[in-house]
Amino acid sequence: MITPNTFTENLLKDAGISIGMKVLDIGCGNGEVSFLVSKLVGESGEVIGVDVSNQAIASGRKRAEESKTGNVAFVEGKIPEVISTLGPFDAVVGRRILMYLADPVETLKSIKKFIIAGGLFVFQESDSTMVPYSQVPMPLHDKVVNWIWKTVEQEGANIHMGFNLLSLFNKVGISTDHIRAEPIIQGQGTHYSLEFIIRAMLPRITKHNVATEAEIDVDTLEQRLSNERSDDTVYISDMAFGIWGHNSD
């Protein structure tokens, strides 16, 4: 099984996140991406993760303390107010955050002021436009994937942000260097754990009345999904989009 961070790690490396950089991670959550970046920038670099959730920030700080990662800091607050005293930055990164912003154009424009000339913008987003898809019927997989996307949409997210990334960069005035997309496959020994995602999202799914706990039956879900897959199954549950560009101001 490939890890959920494979696409992200490759995106960050190919974009040019490297030793000594000072990097801003917006919508950092518990710091998953922040810690990936911390390895790339090394001890001479610095990563600052920003999120509005005090619970997420507390989780990131705890993880940094336990792992003794000294080049990562987490700050609770809203963009752009909180970053005005933290910059300038060599790069800004984010994963599945632009899709949740009410006005991503204005948010990126406000961040742009604190990114050095030539600095990097690196973002990863999911997109539901072409998923789910398989050549054979897989009704349970379809149901599970639809639970995920329906919940995200009910939360107000733009579920087509992947296809919107290039247009977004153009509107902000970011010079795009590269854009890519990669299907997330369930099957052939490379699947991500849908059960893990559903378990993590369970409170959100039930809150929005997308499905009940009894309907989901999360403790048996992985086995039921496994029973539906054959060794030669190819099932696409998500499309991961990645883009990077630079501040040409």
C-alpha cells in the first residue's frame, strides 16, 4: 500500500522546497504537511503552520515536542492577520485548504504580500469531477466515496478545486511552473484505506446527516470493502491535483 503522503512528498520536492527555506503552511491541521516540509528544509530552515483550530494547533505542537522537531512552529489564527508578523517567507504550501476558502483569490493575494520575489506557491487539492470510477460495478466503494464527497460539499467546499487551480493562480498573478494530476487507486495492492478516512470523518459525516453510524458500520467496513475488490480491480476514488508557481512581483 502506498502512503497518503506519496503524492505530496513528490510535489514538494519537485516544486523546489529545499534546505534553508522558511515555509508557511496554511490550513496546517495537525501538521502532517508541515512535518514533511520540515525534513526538506532541514535544521537551517523553518516551517510555520497556521490554522484556525486550536485543537489542531495543540496536536501539532504536541507532535513537534514528542518528535523533538525544532524547526516547526504552529500558530493559531486567521490568514492574513496572523502571518503579518511572521514573514517574509520563501514559500507557502497547503493541502486541501483552498477548496474550503470562501474567497481563495483574495486570500492568496493577501498571502502574496509576505512571499519574497520569486518565492514558491505549492498547493495540493482533491477533485470529484471524474470520480468515483471503475469498469466493474463496486457499489460499496461508490457509496463510501460518495459519503466523503457529499460531506465535504455540505461543509461548503469547492469539490472541483483541482480543475480550478490554474485559473486561480492566474487571477492571483502567480506564474505557474507546473500542474499535475494523479488518480488515487483502490486495488492492485496500492489502495489507500477508505476505512481510515471514513473513521476520521465519522463525526462530520453523521453531523451532516450523510449517513448513520449503523449504516457505515465502521468496524467491519475495511473487510467489506476488501471483499468487493478483486486482485485485478482498478477503482479510482479521488483525483489529486498539484500545482506550483512563483511570485513574479
